[in-house]
Amino acid sequence: MTSPSAHDSTTFWRLDHPQASPALIDAASGHATSYGELRTLADASADDLAATPPRALGFVLATNDTPTVARYLAALRRGHVVALLDARLAPALLARLLDAYRPDWVSGPTGGAPPSGYSPTASSAGDDLFVRSEPTGGALHPDLALLLSTSGTTGSPKMVRLASTAVAANAASIARYLDLTDLERPITTLPLHYSYGLSVLNSHLAAGACVVLTGESVARRELWAAVDRHGVTSISGVPYTYQMLARLRFDAMALPSLRTLTQAGGRLDPALVRQFGESAAARGRRFFVMYGQTEAVARMSYVPPEALLDHVGSVGIAIPGGALDIDEATSELSYRGPNVMLGYGESLADLAAGDELAGVLRTGDLARRDADGFVWLSGRTKRFVKLFGLRVSLDEVEQLAEEVSPSPVACVGEDDALVVAVEDPGHEAAIVESIATTFGIHRSALRAAAIGPLDRLTTGKLDYGRIRERVGL
């Protein structure tokens, strides 16, 4: 067993681990790719781009498979800039992004038609590869390596610009606080185009571990069969993942190889934090509750498992190499660290810009720190509405509604109108009564509506925009 520090984990894309050690396993086929084979495949994938500029911009339409990993690593190893996008992005939305950024190449699952202005070329990775017919000549900042979207499947051109040093630093930090070794075998329960899902890949490659690749949901038997078959040691999920696990009676599953659970991507109901924390402790497992934003690659804080049950609801302490600061005047939380983004981009012209944040990210979250030094979030700076002159936090209302409703809820609103969307009917009146009593809000401004399954982005986060439409706001 070797720890991340035994190798050069600060640049995980070097794949600097024993050649024969397994790096990837395709869950469906069982095919394993060693670190030596992955290096060869990534370099061959980079050679496919010989017709593009020496430092090119590429779009990878990502799925949880070996070709996506190879193409991503190829870009990092050769100093290209790569944007990871959802392979299921609607054609019209992809066209919008192609028009805004004009990448030199595009890769994705086989069977796709060439985008307008692109020609197919030979691929060593087993995906489809298309090269732009006429180079755009756009300038790319020398520190820029990765573009990630924060908007799920909306196709917004707004992207997070990340330096190679930021991506590497975050992977190394995560590998450190999770104490990852080359014996780990995580499974991809999150998409690779999502910063949290990508960080699982990055941090485990830093440790020389083997990542089991699948696109299956935790609700599918095939995923649990893969967990048993391949000796999976860790599972990662957003709050919705853990809601599903609770419904699936996860605690009753044997899963002898499983050692670690991690959660990020939003606030998990404290009752579920306690449930999974107690279950993990009883079975000798570790449950990490974490907090992060794509603007810091993935993760900024975590709750050590041994402290979790005494700090249920907290987002914990800063990751190694980072720091959390709270503005005394506004209570806004800021994060400082080497993994902070360079800034945002909305077009090719923006990719020439340098570091606009100097390592400091204003998170937009309101927070406090307790006597133990643990940070607690209390809402978003912009998730507020005015109800008859009273400033109300939608996040606080949502948390209260979660205590009343047995099914998932989402709180949306505008001035003088607040709506709680709930999946299952039966508790609407109780929700309205609880909110009115707790916050002193006149009932004429409140409404609860059972709308069935709540809309979610591909990351599992609530799609508040779509939910607003469905409840008539």
C-alpha cells in the first residue's frame, strides 16, 4: 500500500504509478486498464490532435467511460485546454456553446454527427473525434487548463476557468484528508462533467487507486452488482443520492468491501446525516460530509468522520491548504486556497484572461463558526425574498419544510409570494402553518404545492428555475 505522497500526486495526470497497477475498470464489461495502458492511451489520444494548434481548446462530451478519461488526461498531459460537458446536452444548447467558444476539437460518444464546421478524424481512444475545419486562433492564457460548467444541462455559456495548478492542488488535498491509498476502488456514482464527480477521479488517480467506471444510478441493481463484483471501497453522492439510498434501505445491504461514504453538492437533511453517520460508525466505515463549489474545482471543507455526530449540519473545517473566512459585517463566507478559479468565461475571448480572484472566492453563502472552529451555513446571500417588508431566507424556509414533509421539498419565491414545492401530497397545510408560525409570515403570501418528482440537474441538485415554472412563478 502506498499513500499519495509516495508519488507525485501534485500532477495526477502524469499517472506516475506502477505500470501494471489497475487504473480503471469498466463496470459493464469488467475490462481493466492499467496505469501503463492508460498513459499509452492518453498519449495516443493527444497524438490524434496533431492537426490542431500546439495549445488547443477542446470540448469533451463526457460520459463515465474510458474514452472520456483518456481524452481528458490527454489534454492535461499535453498542455491543451479542455471543457468537460454533459454528453446528453441538447443539440441546440451544444451549438450555442460551440458558437461562443469555437473549440479546435470536439470528442464524444460514438455515433454522433459532426458539428457544423468540424470534420471527423481518426481516434485512438474509441470515441468520435471532430476537428475544426478552420482554426480560430483564439488566445488561451498559459495557466488555463480546464473549463467546467455550473449550470447542469442548461447550456449556459458561463464557464469556470481553472488553472492546472488549481486542479492538481485540489486533487492532492482531497487525497490527503480522505487518506487515499492505491488500495481504494471508488465507483463513479456522479457524472465526470460535474466538478464533484471529476474530483473523485482526480484524487484517486493521484493516489494510484483504481476507479470503477459506470453510468448507472444507485437505484439500479447493476450498480450494486458492480460494487460487489469489483470490491468497491467508496461511494460518493449528492443529497438526492442519499435520499434514494435511504429509500433503498442501504443500511440493510452487506457490501463488505465498502469503507467510505462521501457527500457534497448541497445541504443534506440533518436527520439523514445522523442516520448515515451512525450507521457508518457502527459498521466501521467513514462518512465524510463536505462542502464545495465548482469555482474551487470541487471541495473547500469537510467534517472529519470522528467529529460528525457532534457537528451534524456543519460543513466542517477547511481542506488542507485552504482557509475559511467569515465577513464580520455581512456574515458571507469566503474561501482562500490554491484551488480557487481564475474567474469566469462566457466566450473564447475570455479565455485569454488571467487570474481575477487572486486565490480568494466569495462563496455567496452566509455562515457562522462555532467554538470548535467548525463552520455552519445559514443561507445564500441571494436566496432571499421580501414578504410584506420582511426579508426571508428561502433556504431557512426550505430547511423548516423538510422537517415537516416526509418527501423532498424545494422553496422558491418572489416578493410577496413564497411557494414550497413538495413531491408527495398530504402535508401542504402543515407546511404552510409551520412556516407562518415560525417566521411570522401572513398566510396569504404562502403556498405549498405537491407537484410530483422535483426537477433536478444532472448533478442531482434541485433545478429551481424549472420548479419555479411548474408552480407558476
